[in-house]
Amino acid sequence: MTANTAVNQTDKNSPTTIYLKDYLPPAFLIEKTHLTFQLDPEKTTVTSVLQCVANPKAAPSQSLTLHGQDLKLVRLQLNNKALTAADYCVEEESLTIHAVPDAFTLTCVTEISPATNSSLEGLYKSRTMYCTQCEAEGFRKITYYLDRPDVLSEFTTTVIGDKQQFPVLLSNGNLVASEQLENGFHSATWHDPFKKPAYLFALVAGDLQVVEDNFITCSGRNVVLKIFVEPKDLDKCEHAMASLKNAMKWDEEVYGREYDLDIFMIVAVDDFNMGAMENKGLNIFNTSCVLANPKTTTDAGFARVEGVVAHEYFHNWSGNRVTCRDWFQLSLKEGFTVFRDEEFSSDMGSRTVKRVEDVNVMRTLQFAEDGGPMAHPVQPASFMEISNFYTLTIYEKGAEVVRMYHTLLGPELFRQGSDLYFERHDGEAATIEDFTAAMAEVSGRDFSQFKYWYSQAGTPVVKAEGDYCAQAKTFSLTFEQYCPDTPEAKGSDKKPYHIPVNVSLLGKAGLLPLTLDSQAQPQTEVVLELTEAQQTFVFNDVQEEPVPSLFRGFSAPVKSAYPYKKADLLRITTQDSDGFARFDAMQQLAVVAIFDVMAALRKQEEWQLEPLLLNAVKELLTNEALDPAMVALMCTLPSQAYMSGLATPIEVELIHQARNAVKAAIAEQCFDLWLAVYNRCLSTKAYAFNANDVALRSLKKVALEYLMVKPTEEVLALCVKQFNNADNMTDESAAMSALVDCTAPLAAKERVDALAQFYERWKDEALVVNLWLSVQAADSTPGALKRVEALLKHPAYDSANPNKIRSVVSVFCNQNAVNFHAIDGSGYVFLADQILVLNKQNPQIASRLLGPLTKWQKYDVNRQGLMREQLLRIQSEPALSKDVYEVVAKSL
Ligand code: PHE
Ligand code: ZN
């Protein structure tokens, strides 16, 4: 009865592949679910009472198969009859009851062991507290159930625990009863009136403090807002609470979505595999995504909290009220919700800065995923382990696809489409096709070609060329698109995409008016719709030879190329009205400059910094009218990871050297300007998180980075002063990073002192310690692996905590390329060792760590061999988790 048909089973040990095309509706539905938890670290008893009925929309079935994993079955009862071994069959991951009627009540008692559950999925312990994580398929680690998102049920949950240890007992919905029990125990019963799939279930028990507030909805209802934290974190909730209220208001205003329960709760937990989880009425957050205080949290941290709080809140509609039919539809909720949170953050802060940051993630990380062995469509066609598909493609590329509807339809029609989608599917489990249908219906547009954005993997390449005819005063733009082959659909000829290209033409003095054949009214930006493999658009009445500004705002997630001259790029950096386009042109200039230096270094020749780049930087540093945030972004060189995506084989050391050389040259030749900028950014105002102040601090940070490349005594003193006197973590950690990154002998002592002092100051603040760990893990000076190995033994490290693992292991392997890719292969062996340990302990985290090894084909033959060797070593491990198995198998 489940869609999990076994196919492609090459040998007994390899996991089953699940296919979208095999989807079948469930044979049974669970109308009501009543759960009772008797909490105990090693022996929690879960009693479930399920009201089941045959699904009228599915083929009839005599037997019922439920999902279950790591459960001890204690008792099973159908209606009033106790079942015996002959009535059912328990397997590794399921329970089948041989004969069931059309409607019945199933009572099931199981035992689980939260204290030894290190996977952080199902019911587990984080420090002193109990909590759950059920998405995607974690509920089956709690009790036998139809653990699939198209089974929606009304949940009632009773939690019983020791009152002194666990004064707070929470679950979804409204508190309907609480009782004092014998022996110091107490119970709380929660009822969630909204039907939901099991992945949205949550339970929390702990000794927690609460910060409380309220929100009056647009229809005048009062909603109680509660954030639960450990007592030590009470002073770090204000920003999350303010963000939550802003998000609630924004969703009413921009999407017409009102909150539906009388209470909304957030709980902060230390041990969490992901950022946060949108459980109905009871969001559970990684502490790193909810706690914020100016003293301990950087601006980036504040922005993350604001974005994630909003993201999880927005899921209440895009995910919970309308959920997903199956996990192939994951981007239906995630892509849409990311688009919503990106727009929210843009409205709260700087739209351009937010766009540049998001596009950087797309181009650096998502493009790499699209170009690697795990490439998959936004709507995948198959998977082995769904946990492996919480990816940049599902989230970020999915959001870009939703953004393209917004671009093609315009804000009003897009909103109508969204309203129709929510109205039509409220209380249902929907598909990506349903979303597209709503957008098509309100606009009368045909999205049949647009759908390839969902079904085809890979990043399309768009090459454009322009041709100006001085006599006819026409400018024609010719585009060519293709999408390279990806391993998951080898040899399949990819169809051309429907691509919105936002275009302006720049003249010497700014944007030119545009007249296309099809348009009467001249405007300065148009959305061209590219649908053919090759297509030409002609602009009329173009009075001078223009420089085209293409894909403004990154209007489509493609790799675009246009044969710009360096001077053209310079014109865009100064003349374009689109902030993203200005940034992008500057970045292209920097890329060219770095490539030039790489070419010279390869031939061991002299080189000179590209004068146009130098001039552009000087102009940015002297023009005080510019937005400091834009200056900071535009003066930041493309990262090692970004450069690595531009050419294969990736020349790890050469990129590193050339980047540093360009940075040093800019630092040296603009030293006085940087010093002036730094001083201009100093502020005596108290810390506030708003676009203007964040902008100033970001430019101050970039200035300090350049100044500290080759610091004078004066600069070193400024840096140390900032490190010691800062009243906020943004400035303090910027100074620490600048000291740690400084290789000048002059700063040798200050560098060591800063790290030691920082730890002394902050050793009791887990999230600040993570920052301290990651600064060291990213330190690109020689000997990093030794230092990283020492960090793993440091008392501040905790090998069971995902945030610590990410701060050290992930940062080293992803953000310290020269050391991770050391030519002796030591970095690869180190990572494989870590993965093999985590494979048993926490398969999701183990699988995520594999990322850098899977990209082996992008490196030189020598490194390829070394990386493959470690992948093979992992593959030969006998008890490989599904998670790790899938990624390793697909990358070899
Ligand atoms: N659904 C969560 C989100 O994006 C992410 C998540 C997935 C969290 C799986 C935990 C486990 O908001
Ligand atoms: Zn989400």
C-alpha cells in the first residue's frame, strides 16, 4: 500500500530507490491520533490510539502496513481485541496487520530510548530537555504510523513527566488539560484542531524559561507568543520576538495570511541537525537561529535569526495549512517559503544587499551542486534517502523558480495566484503542479515550458551577443541557451527553458529608453522572455551604442556570458541603476583581474594589478555618497569557492595565491583611502540592527581586512583597540578575524593573544565559542590540520553537537581550501575518518559532510585519486547508513 516499492535492488544491502512516478495514495487514512508519552530517558512508553478508515480514493486493502524504526512493540489492539503474533508481522522498518476492517481503532504501545538516540531524529534528549524532530521521516522512530505527508490527522497529545525536572510540557495546538499526578509526576494534554501530517508533530519537555508577548491579528484576534529557552539565554530572545511579530504582520499585508491558533511557541535547543523546524504552533529552533544579543551575536547572526524566524512562521501557510503530497514535492513548501523569507528580509533591511548575498549562495554553492554528482531537479524523480534532498537546489533554486513566476506575472497577478493556491488547497497535501496551475489560471499564461525548471537538473548556460547598427539605430541582442548533461539523467537531451531576462541598455550618461517592436511605451527596463535555443530581440531608436545590462537582479538562475570589454563593465559599475548589476559587473572585473594574475603566476611572470579594477576601487572609496554596504560588497573579492566554480581543474593554490596577491595590491595601493574609510565608519552610537548601521559596520570590517594585510603600528593598534573596546560582537569578531588572518610578523603576538583572550571572555557562551572555533578552522596558514585536530580535543568541542561539528569540521573542509586539499591527501583522510564515526552516530550530519569529497572530478588527477580513495574507503564500511550510502554511491 505504500509508494515504497522496491526497485533497482542490486544487492541486498543497497537501499531501495523510491520513484515519484510510483506514487500511490495511502490505502488507509488516520482521522484522529491520540498519543500519550510517559517520559523516561531509556524507556519512554508511547501509547497511540489511531482512528483509521479505508481511503475511498485508493485501491481497497485487507492489510495495514505502518512505518516504524528502532521501536520496541509492547502491545497492539484492534478495536477491543488484543492482537497476537499471528495477527501481525514486525519487520526492520514496518509493522503489518494482516486483516483490518474498513474503519477501526488501533491501539499500539511501544517503547523508545531518547537518551541513546544520537541521530537527533524522533524523540531525543538535548542536554536536559526532551524534544522531537519528525521531518521528514522521524515520526516512525516514535511510534508505528503512516509516516507520509499525505496522511493528515487531528492530533491530541498527553505528555507525562517528572514535574521538578520537566516543569514545561509542550506539544502542538492548545493546552486542554493539565494534571498533578502521583510521585511528583504531572501531565499536560494538547489538542491541535488543524489536521496535519506526522512530520509536523512536536513535543518538548524541560526546565525552561519563557519570554512572552502577544500579537493582534488583522481580524482582531489575540495570539500569545512564547519563546522557551534555558535560563542562561533569557537575555537573547528580544530580537527573535520582534522578528516574529514583524513576520506575522508582513504575511498579513503582503500575502493576506493570518495566523490561525491562539498560541505560537518557539523552543530553542542546542542539539539540532538543521536550522529550525516549522511544527504546527510549536517551532523548534537550533539555538544558533533564534538567540541574539548585540554582545554575543554578529550582524550576520541577527540577519539569520530574522530570516529563519520568518521562514518557519511563513510555513504555517506554505507548508502546514497547505502541505506536500509526497517528498518529491518538498520544494513546493521550501522553495516558496524561502522566496517569502527572502522578500521579507529585503523589506526589513537592504534589498540590494540581501539580493547580492542570496545570489552569491546560488552561484557559489547551488551551481556547484548542479555541477556535481548529486545534481537533481527542483522536483526530483527519485531518491534513496529523503534527508539527502534538503539541498540548495530544493531551497534556493526552488526560491529562484518561484521568483521567476513573480517576475513574469508581476506582483499583483502573483498575489492572486498565491491566494488561489492557498484557498484551493487549504487543509490538503498538494503538488508542485497544483502551484503552477494556480499561477497559470490567474494569469491565463501557459507554463508548460516553464515546468522544465522543475524537472530538469543542471544550470542553464545563456550566451548573449549584441549588435549595434548606427544607421538604423537598432540594437539586437541574440541569446543562445543550453543545459549541460547531469549524471542523474545522463544523455537525456535537455529542452530549452523559459527564461525571463531583465534588460536595460546603458548609454554614456545612464539608462536609455527602450522600444521593442512589441511595445509602444518606452521604458528603461524590459523582461525579455527567452524560450528558444537561439533567439534574437531587436531594440529600435537606440541613439548611441549601448552597453547592455543583462539578467538584472539575477532574473534567472543561469550562468550568463556576454563579451564585455573591461571598460563596459566599469560603465555598469558606475552607471547602472540596479545595485545587483553594479555589484555583478565589479565582480566580473575582479574575476578577470584574478585570472590575469593566475596566468602570470603560472608562467612565473611579473604582473600588475588591473588598472581598471584599481580605479573602480578608488572611486568606490572616495565617493562618500555611495551606500557603504554596496561599497563593502563591491570591494570584497570573489571568494575562493566562487573562483573554484569558474574553471576546471580547480587550481587550489594558484587561486589562493592570486586572490591574496590582488588583495595585497589593492590594500597597498589604497592604504590611505582604506584608513580614511575606516575612520569614517567609526561610530559612537549604541548598537542597533538596522540597514544603515549594518552597512557601516560591514564597510568598517572590509576596511580593516585590507588594512590588516600589511598593518602599520598605527593600524595594528586600531585593530587591537576595536577588539578590546567593541560593544558588539560584529566589531569584536571582525577584529579577531583580522588579527587571525594577519600573517605579518608585526602582529604575531597580538594574533595569539586575541584568540586566547576571546576564549577567556566567551567560554561560557556556546554560540560565541562556535565563532571562535570556526575562525581557527578557516585559518589558511600552513599547519591547519594539526590545529583542527587539537580543536577536536579542546574542552569546548562536543562531538555529538552538530553546531560544533559544523564550526570545526565543515568549516575546515569547505572554507579552508588550501589546507583541506593539501597535496598529501591528509585533509581527505581526516574528513573520511570523521564521516565514518558520524555514520553510526548521526547519519544526516555524516552525509552532509561528504559534500567536498563528492566534487573530486573537479580537481587534478592526483587529488582525484586521493579523494576517490577515501570515498571507496567509506563505501567499504559494512554498516553504512542509507544517507551516506546514497551520496557515496552516486559520487563514485
Ligand atoms: N523544514 C525545515 C525548514 O526548512 C528544515 C528541516 C528539515 C528541519 C528536516 C529539520 C529536519 O524550515
Ligand atoms: Zn523550510
